[in-house]
Amino acid sequence: MAKTREDLKADVERVLVVLREGLAMHGGNVELVDADPDSGKVSVRLQGACVGCPMSEITLKAGIEDTLREMVPEVQEVEQVV
């Protein structure tokens, strides 16, 4: 059975709780905006020191996206929204 939007968001949020610890050490944070179970796309908003940081794209793709794809199989892509 396919996950609902709420189920997917809950699964993503459980992973983000752990990722936030690392981001917080550098003054940053990440907010879950949406998770679409049909497309597998997750939308997040980087906050704090992550905003405008030259490493934020690497953090988004190599950190957040890779981890979410590994831990939540339904996740296909993570995009940043402002």
C-alpha cells in the first residue's frame, strides 16, 4: 500500500530530526515544507547559517537528499524552496 502524504512527511521528519543535530552545530537548520508520495519529491527550507552559505547545495544534495533517499525509500528528490 502506498504511503499517504502524512505518512511520508512523518517518515521524513524522523530523519530530519537527526540531520538537524549536525546542521545546528554550524548554526543551521532545515524545515520540512512538503513531501509528495506520488512523485517522491520532498521540499525543504534551509534556515539559519545555511541561508546563503556556499556549501548549502552540497548540504542539500550530498547530505539531506542522500540520507533521506537511503532511509526513506519513497524519496526520489529533495528540492530547496525559499
